[in-house]
Amino acid sequence: MFKLNWGKLGLFAGGVLFGTAGVKILSSSDAKKVYTQTTAAALRAKDQVMTTVTNVRENAGDILADAKAINEQRAADAEAKEIADAAEAAAEIIEDAAENAAEAVTE
């Protein structure tokens, strides 16, 4: 007929007993103190991480602003060089024209 496996039944009963005891232990006041301390530590860690993130963001903003200033200065220097080169080329053209005009007058 029906054969009862006492070993499996014993394991099941032990599991139920262990589970019930575990729930009692996990809901005890000592366990709640541990949960509270752990949560407080996690919140402190979160605050520290957020402080670090804020510092990194501020530094990144400073770096970005400095990089933009460097690029603007380079662009201004390049534009000034182009203007100086154009002025030098114009001066050479005017000088050559003046020499040619002086030669034409002397001939």
C-alpha cells in the first residue's frame, strides 16, 4: 500500500521548525537593532558617495571651463596670426608697388 518515508518527513518537519525559528529570530528586537545599525551605516555611506560625486562634478565643470578658455585663446591667437600675416603680405605688396612706381618715375 502506501509506504511512508520517515526520513523525508523528518527533513520536512525540521525545515518547518527551522523556518519558524528563523522568522522568530529575524523579527526579534535584537535583529531590529542590527537592521537599524546596518541601515544607518548604508545611509552614511550614501552621503559620503554623494559628497564625492558632487566634488567630482565640480572638478569636471572646472576642467571643462578651463578647456573652453584654452580653446578660445588658441582661436584668438590663430586669428591674430592670420591678421598679422595678411598685414605683412599687404605691406610687402605695397612696398613692391612703391618700388615699381619709383622705378617707373626714374625711367
